[in-house]
Amino acid sequence: MNVIVCRARRYSIRRVMRCATCKTRRRMLVQDEAWYGPTVTCCHCGESWQDGERSPRSNKRGWRKEAAAEATAKWLAAGPYDRAAHRAWLAQETGVAA
């Protein structure tokens, strides 16, 4: 029996939005995935949401700090938003012209 496990590539987008957990405006990392939609992660508290619902939390100690640090690093690496590049990426991932 052969099993192939793969994960969709993500396109990182920087946003400043209101965090439902922090109750204030925070830096948020939005990671768009073809076919699955965006996942939003707060760079301050590490909480994530997908399709408007909070993502499951880890049982691991210190998960918030790790998630926030990872989101912050990806947020910094994402750079300014380029709509044309995002559309081109989405067209390449889905095979559908934008």
C-alpha cells in the first residue's frame, strides 16, 4: 500500500486587523491556500482562525509563544501585498486563469 501525503502551498499576506482574542488591532498573518481559503493568525497571541472559526489549540506547553513567533517571522517575510502576484499564484495553483 502506498500513501502520499502532501500539503497545499500557502501565499502569505500581511494585514492589520482586530483580533477576537486580544480585542484590539494587531498584526495578522493571512495565509491563503488554494481550495481551502485563508487561515488568519494573530502575531501577538498566536490564535488562528479559518472560515471564521477558531482553529484547534495545541496541548503543547508554550504553543502561543511559538505560534506568535512563527506568525511574526512569516509576516515580516511576506513583504508588501502585491495583488497581481497573488492572482498569478492562485491561477498557477488552481490551474484556473484569473
